[in-house]
Amino acid sequence: MGRICFVNTTPFWGGGEKWHLEAARSFRSRGHRVLVVGSPGSPLVTRAREAGIETAEVALGNRSWLNPLKHRRLRRLFAEHRVETVVFNGPADIKTGGPAARAAGVRQRVYRRGMGLPVRAHWLNRHLFTRVLTHVVANSRDTREALFHDMGEVLPPDRVAVIPNGIDLDEFDRRAGRSVATKDGDEAVIGTVGRLTRQKNHSQLLDVAKVLADEGVEFRLRIAGSGELADELREKAHRLGLRDRVEFLGFVDDVPGFLGTIDVFVLTSGWEGHANVIVEAGAAGRPIVAFEVSSNPEVVVDGTTGFLAPCQDVAAFADRVRTLVDDEALRGRMGAAARADVEARFTQEHVMDMWERFLGL
């Protein structure tokens, strides 16, 4: 089989980097030869090496496409490794790596789009999407629709597939150990996972917690994640009188283990491409409450695997959380339905089958 190369030069660890690592591992397990190209010393490169995947390091930025040395380095890398399919992560990767891959004779040049935001139709993007890229994969229907918002006139629909994120359930279950939630007395544990950034909207989650506390609901909120808003959010929790209700855990590497310590998973993001952590929450058998934005309705079956609340409606969100906190039997039914839905739609094996069919591998 031909060599598949994943190019993701993001220096930090996030959902996109997690996807590239897991996809690289899955393709390798199916007999493909795999190469991961990442930023020097990045978590993606480090973890790929630990997994026994061949790696190469290249630092790219938004203006690297103007640097002929970067272009030459990538062109030689693709040629030397006889890459036949390359999957790019972000704009910096496709702007520099796309032309280099075409010059090196890489047959399939794929952009995996993981953000449900429009792509501006300026001359460079028009060139990249019509002359350089051969395939585009969106991780949700919402992401695909956003892509066509400005690029619909130049982007042939048959070149854009929707393939959701998948999860390796065997690996997930080994790490989760099918653990049950840890509680103090009868209080329910509400939890979320995500970087402490504006996108994830933790500030509104604290507003939800305040509503629940004022109504006398017995709960504890656990927030797993690190980021630039950590101090601001801690200060707000203290100001709202939630210091004894909210736990800031910082970065948590063992997400399956964390999900085993909660009863209800919540996500207050203002937008998502395809929230991996919602799928993971479902795999852990946890009911989900999220805003009805972006791709969330494609993942959460409202009223079956969890609840969706109108965007930015704190009172409605709190009401749905309260419903689950107050009804243990409902939590169990929705959690079981969430697990069954993941098994039916989001396993890594199913998703990789979709990738191989789309690319003809």
C-alpha cells in the first residue's frame, strides 16, 4: 500500500492533533505506511514517536508559503518518502504543504476541515481549493455547509465528503475501566472537558452553575482543561459564591478516566466543528447537555442521548441539567442510549472505512 502522510504543524495539543494521531495509528493498523509531519517538539510528534510512527519535524506559520526553503524542504520530504496521499490539518499546512506536495507528485492532496467556520474566497484560497487540493473532508455537515458559504462557486461538491470523528472503543474501554461516578453523599457530579478559551464558553457554564446553586440543586461541577482564561474563570467562580461547588482540575490527559467520575457531561461551546469529547462522553455512557449550535445536533440525539438547549440560553441549559441531576433513572437510560449511538455511528473502524472508500485506498 502507498504511503499516507499527515501534516499538522500546530504546536499545541487539541482535538485536531488528537484526530491526526488516532487516524495515523488506525491507517497503520490497516497495513498502510504512515508518516506524521509536525512542529518540532510538538505533542503530536512526541506522541506519534511513542506510538512507533515515523515522524518528521517542520515548523510552519501563516507566511511560510512565501519561504522557498520551507517549500523545498517539504517537497523533498514527500518525494523521499514516496508519499501518495497527504492529509493536511490547517491553513498554514495547506498553503505551504499543498503546492509542495503537488510539485513532488503526491497523487492525493487532502484537506481535513475541522472548523465550522467559512473559508474566505480570496485568490489564494481559490487557487488552493481548485488547483492544489484534490479532496476535502469535513468532519460534520455543519462544517461542510460553512465551507460552501463563500467557496461554493469554485468548489465542486463531489470533492467534499462528510466523515465524522471516530473513537477506538476498545482502547477507550481499557482506559475507562467502566468506572462509576465518585460522589460526596447524594450530590450529582457535572463535568466538562476543554481548553479554557472563549470558544468553549466556560463563563456561561459558571452562570449555569449559579442558577442551579440558587435553586438548591445538590451538585458538584468539575472542569478539566487549561488555558488563558484559567485565572479569570476561577475569579468568577469565587465571585459567584461557587468556590465550594466548582473544581478546576487543569489539563487532564486521561479523558476516559475523568468521564468515569461524573454523572452528566456538559458542553457550553459557542461553536464546534465536531466535538470529540461529546462522542467520548457517549462512549462512557454519560448523558450530554449542550447548546444547539454548529454540529452538536449531529452528535447529540435530543431527548434520547441527552438534551440540546437554545444557544446562549442559560436558564434553558440549567433546566436540562437539573432534569438529569434530579432523575438518576433518566441518566441511566440516556447514558445507555448514548453508548449505543456511539457504537452505531462513531467507531473508529466505521469512520476509517469511510475514509478508505472516499480516497479509494
